[in-house]
Amino acid sequence: MKLNLRKWLQSLTGRAPVKIPQKKFQVADWLFTHTFHHSQFADIKSLVVEKKRQNLRISLCLPALNEEKTIGKEIIMLKSELMTRYPLLDELVVIDSGSTDQTREIAASFGASVYLARDILPQYGEKHGKGENLWKALYQMRGDIIIYIDADITNIRPHFAYGLVGPLIRMPEVQYVKAFYDRPLTVSKGVRVSGGGRVTEIQVRPLFSLFFPELTAIIQPLSGEYAARRKALERLPFPVGYGVETAHLLDIYHRWGMAAFAQTDLDQRIHRNQSTHALGKMAFGIYQTFFRRWKAYGCVEKLPAMETVLRQFQNNDGRYEQIESLIREVERPPIITIPEYQQAFGRRP
Amino acid sequence: MTDLTQTSSGKPVPACPSSAREHRPGSGDIVPSAPDILKVRLEGYKSAAESVRDMLLADLIRFGEIPAPTFAEEQRIRFLANRFEEIGLAHISIDGLGNGMGIIAGTEGRRNLLVLTNADTLVKNIKDQTIEVRADRLVGPFVGDNSIALAALTTLPLLLERLKLQFKSNIILLATIRSLERGNLEGLKHFLANSGRYIEAGLCLESVQLGRLNYHCIGLLRGDIHCRLPENYNWAQFGATGSIVPMGDVINRISQIALPHRPLTTIIMGMVKGGIAYNNVARETVLSFEARSESLDILNQIKQQITDVINEVGARSGVKITLDVIAQREPGGLDISHPLVRKATAILTDLGLQPMLYSTTSQLSAIQDVKIPGLTVGLTTGERRYELDEIDESVNIAPLSSGLAQLVGILQAIDEGGVS
């Protein structure tokens, strides 16, 4: 018997799992109107003109932890082109999680503003994870638009930043722009092979397909590069660890729907490959984030208490051993609820 | 010529601070001495160069990561032309052969000074041409040959703009294709033969080493020796040695050619290729060599001696050995006492560099062949470190400001006249 997911969910919760849009969402339509290639924004001069006309400030954040091999190159490439040559960015900030290598020294020597995450809003304690840096960056930086770019990219190019900020400058309704790389889409001539990373394909896309099919239009939901408006980010909770990208997609979708998203093809991204163990931890954090929202959105009445221990295996001299990793996705509240933030930006929740 | 030297902060540098001035008797004025003025100017150029460092490094990375083996430099030239267009240079063009050019228009524009470098690289068929930025240096495949020099071409107009420095002469910025190996300076020769512009002086840029001042070209004979098995070779004969053993004999005989120390002469046997497997007799072996000498007569003698060697070994071993000369350049150039050499030496010295005056085999020879006075200079220091891959080079960031300041200083000296 074919399972009617909608009826099944309704039987559990007494209500529909997600709000049904009045007009049926068409992935193909959205892809056509909200998916771009970075070359569509290569006229940086005109972006600068439009940015000035809208009186926007744009901040770029590089969250970092032990990235001495790549951080200098990222700063040189982005700062020289998008600050010195064209004043598209107003600030370039590195938020460091406590690197033990030369990351902070190198970043500062090439002209970035460098902060330790633990020194920002210290009264709210110190959490560990990329999401913590992204959240604290909102307090540290002044931009109306925030661009986040991972600090481990070896083939960084200026289009990583202007390709993401372009849709936000050109389309007022867009709140959040996600990157994708070297992947899908039927383009004008020929078809490129589709596929995200392993966690995307094995975990996130199946979850989205089951519960939030519209979000499958986001080609690489876990890409570490995105740009967003402050007025959207400041209202979102930030998982401090692995779940931050998934949380952003779910929360923005829940609040504003697919019209708030755009995505940009950045061609190719070369970075470190992660071990399956590391990806397992990431997936575990994402599950926590996902089901927390699944519950919060009223999709289920009650979920069992979630474990915070991930159990994996390793082969030790022919014997399989279980490794336990404690992974707890602590979340920060929306930054707009923080008095200091309200004072600094003159905003109310 | 206007010269309002500015620092990286945009504040004008005094034309001559008090320390560099001297008292003019009776006038009450302090006037600077000429050498001190040069020194102060160069310091200003250095600090302005610091302010464009990021753009130089960014372009260096962009050029360095674009594949450009000799005969396939189009992508690099296109990037160069796009950069020139963004900067707003005049007369941006890609000529019939594929060289890229832009002109910084002079206030008078009657004279033309040529600043050039090669766009091609020795990196062949490599997938990952990534350049790594470390705290004090950059590391990557042949990053020192010649990505920095290309980046200097695209950064020089910005530097002159920061300095608010305008020359009377046009500055032609040229990236040449087909320079290396079998290219044999074809791009530059094509430009010189077809540009239709009278060029007063030429400055060849090399990424390393800062301090080099090549004013003279050494003669060169570059060639491949092919050793091939004949059609009637007896493959079945046990112990058949194929083409490698006779080539070994050729190498041995060439290494025994007596070379004089004066005029300075050397033979580099740079590459040997041959065979396909452990157990297959090699059909063909190729030796690539380069002979260099300050004397054309000696180069001709070497050529004759190599021809004799291959004829003799070929006749004795029964294989076919041929010499394919791919480049031959005559020695020549400026005298060490030439005003341009003297002025450039003074500029390097005032920048605190130790000028290294020696002969080269670079693009300078094509310039000098058409009687244009010219020099080759380096832009920074670097090395091929033993722990790096063979093609990886390391270049230092800090000396780049001196490298660019030297470039502006020499161009200014030529523009002011009396040195070319």
C-alpha cells in the first residue's frame, strides 16, 4: 500500500506538516528565476553603483580555525579586487576559533581585521564551532549584507563574493543566496553531472525530499559560502556547529518561503576532503538540527529525547571498536534578543 | 613630467626632506643634491609600491594559475588584455601572432619605451597549478618564471597613477608568446618586426632575482640531437642496445669538448628522453642541450664539433643521429659603461640592492638584435627549494616593493633622456 505521507503526518500531529502555498511551487520556475552564474555579476562597477544607490554596507566574514595555508590567499584575492580595486566590500573580517597555527598572524599581515570568537560578546560564553563564529560576526561586523566564505578554499576567486552578493543587490525580495559549484543544471548547451557532497546526497537531500521537497531546489544545501541580509540573519537562531547551514535553510524557508532564496554557480571549489568519520559527525549534528525544527514547526507532537552521543566504529588491529563522540548542538538565540545588540544597532525584537 | 610622490596613506612625500638638502651659499635656501633627490624619489616609489602590493600579488596568483605552456598562451593574454581594459590603458591589442599589449600614453608621446616579459611558462600538462600564499612568500609551479613579471605589467599603471607620475614617453607594456624553448622568442621578434613604432629603449622583466642587471647577451646554440634506429635494425639480435647506448656515447663525447673559461663558454645537457619500458629496445632517444658563449666563433666551433661527434658515432653504431638546431643567438649588447647601465646601477644601489651585472640569454637578445638599447631586471628574490617539488618555486613578498620602485626609477631615467 502506498503511504500517504501527508495523511500519516496529520494522523500524528493533527495538522499539516508544512504550510501549503496557494500557488503550487514549481522547481523548474524557481530554478529559472533564482539560479545564477557568477559571470552574470562580473560587472563589479555596476554592482558598486547600485550598492551605493541603495546605501548598503557589505561585510565579508571568513570563519577560521587553523587555516594558515589558505587564509592569506583568500584575503589577497578578495581584498585586492573587491576593496582596493572596486569598493564593493566595506570590511573583511576573520573570526577565528582559536587557531594554534599562524592563521591570525597571516590574516592580519594581509590586511584583514582579525578577532577571536571568544573575545566577542564574552558574557555569553564560549561555544565551539563554525556557527558560533558566524553568529558572533553579526555583532562584530556592520554590514547590511553579510557574506560568509569558508577559509579553506585553495582556488579562491573574487567571484566567490560578488557572485553571492549580486542577487541581493539586484533582487530586493531575496534574503539569502547560496553557492553551488561545478555541478548540475541543464545549461544552454549540454548537461553537467549533478551531485553535492556525501552528506548532502546521503542525508540532507533525502530528508528534504521527504519533508520539504521545495528545498531540494537548493543544489548544494550544505555549501559553506552564502550571503544574506542582516535583517534576516539577526532573526535566526544559529546552531554553533554542524547544523548551521541546514538550520538557515529550514528557518528562512519556514518564515519567508522559497522566494527569499537564490543560488549562484561559482564553477569550482577546491578544498580539503574530509574523512568519513568527520562527515558522520556532521550528519549527526544535522539530524539534531533538523528534528529540532521538525518538532518546532509542529510536524510531530512528540519526538523521543535525542541522543547526543554518536557511535562509530574503527578497526584496531583487526578488532572493531566503538568510538563515542559527544555532539551537542547548542543554539544561540536570535541576536536581536541580546540587549547589547539592540543597543548597538538600535533595533527591537 | 609631474612628480608628486605619495605614500601608501595617500599623503604626499616632500620632494626633498631637510636631511637631503644642502645649503646654497648666499641665497639662504636649502637645495637638495642630485643623488639625494634620487634616493628620496625611490623611497617614495617604494612606499607607493607597498600600497599596490595586494593587487600585484592577486594578479600574480591569477596569472600563475592560468595554464600557459609555450604555443598555448591565449588564456593568459586574454586575462592581461582584460586587466588593461579595466585599468583604462590606451591601444590595447592582441597582435596577429597573439602577443598582448597596452600603452600608458605619454604626455608628449613622441618616444616609446618598451617594458616586456614572456607570457609562456615551462609548466606543461599539470592539473593543479595552485599557488600557495605563506606569511612571507608564495610557492607554486614556476611562480618565479614568470608570473610576477606579468603581474608587474598590470600593476605598473596603477602604481604610476598612485604616484601621479606621468612620463613624456609612451610606455608600451608587452606580454610575448612563444618565448621559451622551441618558441625561440618568436613572439617578441614578431612584435619588433611588425609594431611599426620606433622604440627608444627596452626593459625586460624577470621575476627573479632582484638585483640582476643584464646589459649584455651571451650567444646561444640550442638544439635537439635525435638518435633513431634505422629501418633495417636487427631487432632479433640478442643484446640489441637500441638508441640509448649510442646516445650515451654522444653525451660522453660532448662532455669531453674543451671549453674555454674566457670567453666564458658552457654546455648544458638539460634533458634526455627515450624508450617506453624496461624490456623494450628504445627506438628513439633525444638529447636537448644548450651551448652558451660570449664568442660567436666559439659557438660555431662547438656546433661543428657536435656535428662531427654525431656523424662519427652514427657511422660507428649504425644508427641515424641528427642535429636539430632550434635556436641560435649571437652575443651582443650594451657596454658596461653605457649611460643606461650606469644609471640603472645607481638606482639599484640607492635602493640598497647589490647590482649583479652579468650576461643573459633572455629576451634581451631579440631587443639587442634590432639595436635597441635594453636591460633585463629582476623583481624579487626567490629560490627552488630542495624540499619542494622540482617545478615548485618560492618567491619572497617583501622585496617586491623595491623591485617595482626600481622599475619606475629606470623608466623615469630613460624618459628624462640622456641614457639610451
